[in-house]
Amino acid sequence: MEPMPEQSPHHAYPDHWEADVVLRDGGTARIRPITTDDAERLVSFYEQVSDESKYYRFFAPYPRLSDRDVHRFTHHDYVDRVGLAVTIGGEFIGTVRYDRINEQGRPASAPADEAEVAFLVQDAHQGRGVASALLEHIAAVARERGIRRFAAEVLPANNKMIKVFRDGGYTQRRSFEDGSVHLTLDLEPTEKSLAVQRGREQRAEARSVQRLLAPGSVAVIGTGRTPGGVGRTVLRNLLASGYTGRAYAVNRAFDEGLATLDGVPAHRSLGEIDEQVDLAVIAVPAHRVPEAVADCGEHGVQGLVVLSAGYAERGAEGRELQRELVRQARSYGMRIIGPNAFGIINTAESVRLNASLAPESPARGRIGLFTQSGAIGIALLSGLHRRGAGLSSFISAGNRADVSGNDFLQYSFEDPDTDVALLYLESLGNPRKFNRLARRTAAVKPVVVVKGARHSGSTPPGHAVPVSRIPDATVSALMRQAGVIRVDTVTEMVDAGLLLAGQPLPAGPRVAILGNSESLGLLTYDACLAEGLRPRPPIDLTTAASPQDFRDALAEALADGTCDAVIVTAIPWVGENGEAETGDGQVLAAALHKAVAGGSAKPVAVVHVEIGGLAEALAAASSTAAPRPRTVTPAADRPQTATTLPTDPARSPAPATREASPAPGADPATPEATPAPEAAPAPEAATGPGRIPAYPAAERAVRALAEAVKYAQWRRQAAVPGKIPEFLDDTIDEPGAAALIEEQLATAPDPRGRALTHDEARELLGRYGIDVRPTLPAPDPGAAVAAAARLGYPVALKTTAPHLRHRADLGGVRLDIADEEALRRAYGELTDLLGKPAELLPVVQAMAPRGVDTVVRASIDAAAGAVLSFGLAGAPSELLGDTAHRLVPATDRDAAELIRSIRAAPVLFGWRGSAPVDTAALEELLLRLSRLVDDHPEVVSVALEPVVVAPHGLTVLGASVRLAPPPARSDLGPRRLPNY
């Protein structure tokens, strides 16, 4: 057990320094401050360190620690003297310590900003990245305590430690003094140190998922003695999938004489198994899970899949049980999928793992699937199976207490067997990290996401995550910025996944449409226009078209340089007797195969309605279902599949046929009564280069193609990232703005911050080159006349009361006032209509050149980060939600895309003959505001409203700014696993 934190006489125990981390090999460990209760652990740890490592640490033989050493290494003030330990199973495997020193190298206190640092890692755990993780965390602790540099003395032969310092990415200096290497590290994070940290994080987290998906041995804990039940079902599914490793059945209720169950060794506990078990699938009641986890941890299990329910989905008590489950598992170095999980699948030929409740392992394919819902997982597996699609991997995370969608992205990024990542998410535990990982993954392979619980206003049961205040439309826009393909339904996710996994990316939005139905072609044409594509007039091959006609037309379209994609539409042929012929589907499929095989690299999709035999021909090519009778079924109910074309044989083995299986999610008790089926290699499914996806409706095919077009455009743009113009540096006073912010926060009566006055906001924004047109108060008509005389006519008179601000529709604004008489008249009308001047707080402002009224905002969400927003001013835009968003910091490309991505953007570019406005000035304003909130996270919200953009230049007429202590940036700190 971990020691209870003890209060230091000098400083309170810093529990926020505690962290769970993933090590290089995918195992987990805990980093925490060393306390006075750790004396025995420290001595035990030191006894297990080799003499060589001790020599490297102390520069001399040092076989044991004296009582004085133990006291010194366990008593810290957590300010000038700090020690951290890495623990697994409650025992130390590594330590690090710093002591603050002065310029002479003597012990010191603040303001001395240098510290001497030293590490010691148990030999058995060297090479796992323990020292690298410790360096990240002790550096963060030191910065928090005002230490800016580390000094270290290392023996020249201690190459491992020198490498830890060298590879950290920090700015360092090295010298050779008195027979040792003297290293000095500047602890300020650099781009290199952050890149090193994130690279290590990616490799470690990917490896942790890989260990779960490719275990050498699996134990199912809670396997029933009789057919039926969750554990017995998982065991039989595991065997039926042809799992290549070793499987074990574990149940403490087994009779002592029971040696095997379903052909695998049966044991009452893991301790009876002669070898280490890599993965344990736990299917016991929740109250017995802690016992099972402890048994796993004590016998070296690397990861857990917890199918047991009764955790956070049951309320507060269950949520605490779930947190304790995660703490217990991580204390042993194990990661968890679940609890309340459906299971995991890996179809790789070298693994063939189905440790799930799905009775049929999916065919082998190029799609990776992650879902936070077991029910949705069942639906997706069934839908992909019906359409002949295969998977590379599948994770159903249940309550997602540990392994999350972020971990799956880390794994998918480098998995050579995955071409497309599909994710069904109900919550985002770390939106900043998700966006970062999604952007990196989307740069090399598509990421398709369905976000559930978008409008519920609460976190789904079982998901304890930070709450984000940003609306779903903003989340969607930020995903798009990161290259994520955000769709609304799981059906759309499957549609898009099939096209992206089976077809090349389109070079542009130009679409050729050909088929034997003029009406279906026109429906496809209209759908293309609705999705923003550029369709060519449909080519009607007439109902008399033969498969050869389809082949010739498709080959011609693929060779045509004026189109980027082709949609083939087909309806049944009508025979001489007037009845639809249903037997030509296979012939048509073969004709399309041949046309694509000899054509250019353009995506092709097929839309067919009621063609008997075509779906069957496509399904037969994928070998994921037995041949179906050739009967005409309603198009909406017919399984749509994809066809396999000749590809690289090393990547796409020849498929093999197997019998149809029960749909995923069917009652698993039925097959329990029969012997387990003989395992066979999973066939290659219809996802991969050269496969043609088929759809039952034109709208679905076009929507999938439109997503592919937008994603391909993002990929091309991401290859050449945008920039932040250098001219901004010459017109920005960052130190001056920082001083103003510090001054304003120092005088804030509320520790949560304060809103700036109009003049204060003008001064701060002015430091970043954002000019806000001044206003002068007008508490009475005479003051209004004096203000107008000072500003010069024409002027505007407007109220600034909170309930009337930016509400011109309520009559609180009078524009183009040309003289004193008109101003006095307007003042009287305003007060007669809306109330007394003391209530209205009227102001006078010089008129701005005519243009388009817009709104520019920036705000910081604690979970998602700083967001830059843009839209047109006025009620219509607010009602329609016509606002665009980008994450900060924004580049020149982000700013250009931001103003062009709203639906009302044509108004800015000369709609209906009006003069185009100065969009370049608008883009510059967006970039300046982005820089402000990025440089100063204390600026938690800014609203510039309205911003009048004229044909030449723009005018900011109103501004509101709020300052507050910045929220914590977990994405910039040392690596750590989240604690939900």
C-alpha cells in the first residue's frame, strides 16, 4: 500500500505532484513525493541496486545507506529540498532528488535559482524510461519552486545518465571538471523539450495499447463452470477466433480436480499458472474485482479488460469504486479497458484475438474502431459485418476509466495495419490533447468521429470528465480544424470509413455521375450540389445499358482529367417481358472491377437500387458472409458491401469463405451448448486499396464522398502549414500588455478576476495594435453636445446599459447624427423610449465608414483551450448559429479560413453587386487578437462588437475584456495519466 502523505514541518505535502505515468514499455508507474514514512522502502530499494549503479550515484563504493543518509533522503521541505520516487506495487523502482544551491554550490534558499539533481534507478527497471519521466516531473516541481537551472555531476562512464540529460531537449551546457562531467540544464521548456516529451508520450501510450491488443497469453477470470455467462462466452469467442497465444480459464470456484475447460487449462487462481499472463479479462461481480486485480498485479499481468458492471454508471458510490479500481491497477503497473466494457479484438494474423462478447470475430481489414458504448459497438460490428468490411482492431472501452480515445489515437497513428480510425465518443476527457493527437494522426490517415451526448447537457453515466462550456458547434469546428471527419450518426461513420479505407483520396470536388437511370442520376447530382461538390451533368446510359456499357463509361470517366471522382448509379434491367431482371449483378460487379483496375487513382462509389445479385457479388468478393439467395429485398434493408480488386498480395491476402455467423450482440448462450467451432484464419475483408464501396441511397454515397473531398483538401493544406506574419512582432508591445494585466489583476477585489472598463480595454488592446474607437459619456444632453463637438460630426448616440448593449433592434442606437439639434432630439427620444440617462448610460461616438458589421471574439475554455470566433453581427447570425471557430494560436491560413467558413461569407466578398470589404484587414485583426490571448492566458475573454469592415480598413466600435488568473495548462506539464 502507498504511504499516507505526512505534513512536512516546513511545507504541506504537495499532493498535486503525484502522477501516474506510462513508461517506455507500456507499463504504468506512480510518481510521488518521498515522505518520512518511506525509510524502509528506501532501504529495500537501495539493497536491490547494483554496486555499479551505486558507484555511479555516489562516485565511490557505497554498499548501504547509513541512518543519517536515510533520514536526509526521506525528510524534505518540498521547497529547497525535494525527493520524488517512482513506485510499482507500492515499492520504489527509482528516485530523484534536488537540493537548492547558491553560486558557490552550497545549500541555499530562495532567491537562489539553481539546484543540484541526482537520480538512481533500480537496475531491473533501467531502460524503461524511468529516469526520463523523473526528469520531466522534477523539472516541473523545480520551476514551481522558482528554480531555473539544474546542475549535475556525472561520471564519464555513466553513459545512460548522460543520455537522459542530453535527450531531454532542455538547453544545456557541459564541461569536464575534476574527473567528472558537469552538466547545467536550463529548465525553461523549449520547443525541442516539448517535442521530446510528446514523442515519448506517444510511443509509451501506443505501446501500452499494443500490449493489450497483442498479448502472448490471456486468462479469463470468472469463466463459468457451465455453458453461458459472460466469462465462458468470452473464452469460447477467444478460442473460436483462432487466438495464437495461450489461453487459461480461471475461477476460484473450480473443482480441484478440473484440469481443462473447453480445451484450455483451468485454474483456481493465477498463482497456479506456471507462466506470466499478459492479459486478464475480468468477468466477476464488482465486489470481487479488487481481489482479482490484486491477484493479477501480484503475478505480473500487464493489462486488464474489465467487463464487470456496477461502477460509475451506478452513481457516486460506483464512481468512487471505479476510481479505486484504476488506482489499484495502476499501482501494479497495469492499464485498464473498462469497466463495463464489451471487450477488445485484434484481427492481425499473428494474434487473432477476440476477447469480447462478440460471437463472431470480424474479418481482417484496415479499419480501427474505438467506442465508448457497448451497444454502439455491437451495432457497428454488425453494420460493418453486413457490408463486408473488416477491422484491424476494436476496443469497446465502456466507462473509459483509463484507456481512452486519446490512447487509441496514439496506437492508430503508428499501427501499420490501420488505414482509417473510427471513434464513437460520448465525452472528451482531455480535449486539448485530443485535438493535438487527432491533428497529427489525420495528417497520415483519416480519423472519423461520431460524438454522442452532444445536447444532453451532462456527462454520460460512468464518464467522470472535466466539464467544457463550449457548445457542440464549436467542438465540431475545432475537430474540423484538426482534420477530424466529424459525422452525426454511426451509419455515416461506416459510410465514410468504407470509402476512405477502400478508395484513394479525391484530388478535388469534381464528380462524374453515370448510370442507367436518369432520375437516380439527377438525385445524385442534386445531392452533390447540396454537399458543396461540383458535379458534371449525369451521363445517362439508358435502361438498355449492358455491363460492358458501364465498364466503358466508367473507364472513360476515370481517364477524364476534368473529374476527380466517379459515382456509378444502377437500377435493375428490365427484360423483354417487362419484369426486372435480377441475375446480372455479378456481371455488373465484374465489369466495374475491370474498369477500375485499368483506370486512374480516383475514388469510385456505387449507388444501386434493387439490383438482385450485385450486393451478393460484392459480398462474395469480401468473403465475410455466405452467399445469399437471389431474392429482391427492399433497398433500405439489403446489406451493402464492397468489392475486392487486385492489390498488393503482401497487403491483401486472398480471402477465404466462411459460414455466416450470428449477428454481434446475439444471445451468446445458444452456441455454448455446442462444441466451439474450429478456429480458422480471419479472412481479409473489403477495406483496403482498390475496393469499391456500395450504398443504398445517393445521399449516403455523396455525403461520404464529400467528407473525403474535404479531408483530402485539409491534408493538402496541412502539408504546408500556415504562418504567423512577422510584421505583427513590430507592432505588438507584449511587455507593456503584461504590465497592464498584472496591474489590473493586482487591484481586482475578486480573486476570480474582473472585467475591464472601456478605457482599460482600449489601452490593453492598443498594445497589440487593435484600435478601438473612443466613446465619451453623455449623462445629459449638454454633455452629449460637448462630446460631439470634441469628436466631430456625424456621431452616434447609443446606450451602454448591459441589457441594451448591442441591441439596435430595441432602439438603443441612433446613427448619423449630423448636428447639435439632431443630437438633442435623438437624446430626448432615447430617454423617453427607454428610461432615464442614469439607467441607459448613453455615450457618444464618432461615426465609422459604412461597411459590414461583424463580431470577433476570443475566450478560454479550461478543457479545450483558447478559441477564436468570427461571425456577422445581428440576430440572424445568432439565431442560425452562423459562427466559425479556430483554436489559438491562429495562423494566417486559419484567419483566412475563419472568415470564409461562415454561411454568410458572400456578404464580405461583393454579394449582389455590393463592394467587397477589406478582408485582409479583418484577417490581421483576427491574428492580433489570437496573439493577445496566446501571449497572455490571463485574458480569458475578449469581445469586439461590432467590427465594421469597410472596403478599405475596419473600425472596432466596441470592446469588452475580462481578466482572470489563467486556468492550468495540463498539456504543457510533464506526462501524466488523467485521474477522472
